[in-house]
Amino acid sequence: MARRPQGGAAWTVGPDHLILNVRLTPKSSRDLIEGTGLLADGRAVLKARVRAVPEAGKANAAMVRLIAGALDVAPAKIIVESGATGRVKSLRIAGEAETLARRLAALVSPAP
């Protein structure tokens, strides 16, 4: 049974994975995770930017590498489940979901 963390986070914790909603901006000046945001429909997303262009899966591959590096997981553990050709994507990240959720929370928390 999946459960959503408190505070309308951009991810859902499953038994052996985490589902992460991402809004990707390609052709940026640098690769960067900007934090979280809300879409017009109220869904929370992780905002990410990559330098890669959105053709032939290049931007998606760059996003997977960026998120894998930030969460310290192998890129092969991240699958784009939906939104491969759109800006808003759903990623399935295999692994210990609670650990991944803690890493994401630390990543998007403002610095003290």
C-alpha cells in the first residue's frame, strides 16, 4: 500500500520503490534540482533543469542521471513510468523507499 508523506510531497512511498513526480525543463544553462513546486492542478512536483535537449530521450536520460546522483542510487534503478515526452513525468525509483524519501526531503528542504 503506497502512502504519501506529510505536506503534499512530490513523491509517494511504496513497499520497495518510490514514485516521484518531476517537472523537467530541458535546454537549461545547467543541470539543477530547484526544489518543489505545485502544478496548476495542485499536484506537487520536484522541479529539475537539465542542459540536454528534448530529443531522442536525451533530456530524460540527463534527468535520470541528475536524480540518481542526488539520491545516491544507480541510474538503472530509475524508470520513467509516464510523461516521457512531456514536461511532467512520473519516475519509479527502486530501493528502500523510506531512505529515498528521507534523502528527497533533505534535498528539497531549505538550508537553515
